[in-house]
Amino acid sequence: MTGDTAHRPERICGEGRLLEVAEAIVRDWSALGVRGSFLARDIDTGEQLGFGIEEPVPLASVVKVPLALAVLDLIANGGLDPAQPVTVDPATSSVGPTGIAAFRHPATVAVGDLLLLMLSVSDNAAADALFDLVPVADVDARLRAWDCAGLHVRHRMNHMYECAAGVAGNDFSLALELAVRDERAQRHTIRTLDPAHANTGTASALVALLQRVWRDEVAQPRATAELRRLMGHQVFTQRLASELRADSLRLSGKTGTFLHLRHEIGVIEADSGTRVAMAALTRADRRAAQAPDIDLAIGIAARQAFEALRT
């Protein structure tokens, strides 16, 4: 797929040196057979660079960020107690490799700790337990009330796996093959990979949400402060942070991974005061459950963008 012009986005944003950096990232991703969107924005100056920033993309676990904000806002307004215990039974809850989703026995966890599990280790069972408390329609309505155009919450986490199983049974490798085939053909056998039916967002909308969270311009300030704290606990650092490891830098982020989707959104903060919000949303054009080269390409893009924006 090297040099495939079909991978080149129609719109690349940035001026001067920033445009050159965006062009370089496009070339690197295209050479790997990666389609995607990328946006990096200085939270305080508004300078930005990126490409494909208005394309709706299925979010996978990135949707846990708006879910968390909706739950935290309800807590901040007194509508929900973070200490409220919730019992999750793995036999009937969402599937997943981490957190309660990987448990074999029922567990009782406080709402506040479900939020931590959801954002730190991307626990799908914790996320759907929170969707039981704040339903999908309510989260989406809250996004509309906050004027978060470009973000849509339409289903629970487990629905992704149900839709994949509906066409591929228990054969995850077949589901991955179908996802890659459909990506090339621009069709969607798996419903939750169709932007018309999936939880979706654009790079522009996701970065705008992060910018507002970091500036306390959406929801209650107590809610945004707690969301920033919880996102700082993410344990997965193989994408945006992979090329930005330094004591003087902090990343607060959330990954999203499902079949051929590999995403991350987050904010990189430097001791100098620079704050850059980023969204990297990718779809791989290969049948591979592991793709460390794509993760690294996301990290290289993040480093290049951060360095360009802080100079």
C-alpha cells in the first residue's frame, strides 16, 4: 500500500512549518497502509496541525471519555454518589481483557472506582456498568446540551462484540479480516464499524472536547478536574506517549482498540506550560491483531506535532 493516494486525506491543516509536519505524518501513515485522522492543537494559542479532522470514525474505547464526563458531571451536581456500590457479574457483563471484564466472579465496586477502572485499564464491564447508571441516550443528550458537535454515543461497549460475533461467530480473526476487507471496499458488514451506527467522533470534535475539559469550559469544574486526574492514570503508553517519555512531560490519555481500529486521544503537558491536545484515529489495512509499528507511528506523529507546536 506504499504511496497509495487513496490514503491521502482531502484536507490537511496547518501553516508553514506546521503544514510540513502534517504532510510528513500523512506520508508516514500512508507508507504503513494506515488510514486515519490526526489533530494536535495548542490548548492556549489555538495553533494546530492535522489532517482528516472532520471525518467521523468509530471510537471504540475512546467513547469512555465522554461517558466519564457525563457520569462525573452527574456526581458534581449531586445526582449520583461516587461511593455507591455496584455489583458486576462477569457472567452477564461485557467482555474484555482487562479489569472486571476479565474477572471470573462477581465483584462489588464503587461508582468512583468503576470510573478509574474504565479509564486506567479500559475496563469494558466497568463502562457498561456506568451505562446502566447513565444510559447511552442520556450521555448523547448531555453531549448535545454541551454543544459537542461531531460526537455521537449510540451503544454500549458490549454491542461492538455482539455485532462482530453476529457475523463471525467466535472467530475474532475472521471478524478482523472482515473489518479490513470492508475498510478497503468502504462498506460495513459489522454494524458498529459503520459511522452511521457506531459511537463516533471526529478528530476535531475530540480535540475540542479535550480543550474544553482542560480549560474548565464544559460541565462542572469538579467534573473536569476529576476527568483530568483519571485520564492521567491510563496504563497504556504505547501510542501517543511512546516518543514523549520525559520527566518534564505528562500525558493524560485514553486509547481505543477494536479489530483494525487503533486510536488515542490525550493532552501532553510540559513543565514549561505548553499544553497540546491530540487525537490520533487510525484504521489498519492489514489482518494483524498486533501492530507495534502503527502504535509507534502514532507516537512519532505526536512527538513531531508537539515539538512543532511548542517552538
